[in-house]
Amino acid sequence: MREMNMNFLEEYKSADNFIKDAFKSTDGITEYIRRMETANDRGIRAVATWRDDYRSLKHVRWVRNQLVHEVGYDSDICELNDLRFVKQFRTKLMKCEDPLALLEKYERAARKRTSSGQRTGTQKQTGSRTKKTNKKTLTLWQRIVKFFTEG
């Protein structure tokens, strides 16, 4: 049991230090949990594993605190699933596949879709108003003329 607890703590410490460096924080996993709580509504909608990762992070932080501050390294509080989760989570962090990274990717793609969706048509200035003309609304003749005149 002591060996699994030590392995767990080493993996936890590695993930914790990675987060401290990435977020320039002194709190590591606690900071990660705070950021998940701040983005919870968006994260639940965008990341399939959000809830499970959040619960598991809170649980492994509790296990770590118990081992370090309460029950000691010889206890049987740490389970194999705790060790597996911390290892997998650290790997996700390294590959930028963790919940916060996935949320950022999702939101960046959504912003890109939104901004490219706003630029789908060409804009013509008419007086003080801007008129949008979408390529799909051009007649066949207009498309032919446009093809030959614009190259």
C-alpha cells in the first residue's frame, strides 16, 4: 500500500507542478479546479468529460491531502483508480487534451466559425449603410460576368 501511495503522490506532484508552471500559480491542481469552477457552464456544454474530470480532480486532491496531512503514507486510502486517474490526467495535460485545453480549443473554433461566418459575403458600401451580398444570391449571369471580370 505504501508503494501505491508514494506512486500516487509522485504523479500528483508532477501534475501539480506542471499546472503551477502553466498557470504561473502557486496552487497547481487547486488552481485548475478553481478555473474549472469559473468556466463550469461552458465546460459542461463543450467537453464530454468535464463533470467526471472535475469530480475526480477534487477527489484526488482530497486523497493527497489525507495522505500528506491526516492519515499518513501507510494508510489504504489511495486506490488504484486514483493512481490511474492522476497518471491519465498528467498525460492529458502534456498533450493539451485536458478539460480546460479542450474548452479553449472549442471556444477558439467557435470564434473562428463566427468570424468567418460574418465574412462569407462581400460587402458593398451604399451611402452610410453597408450592404452584404452573398455569393449564393448572385444570378447565374452575375456569376459568369464576375468570373470573367475578376479573373
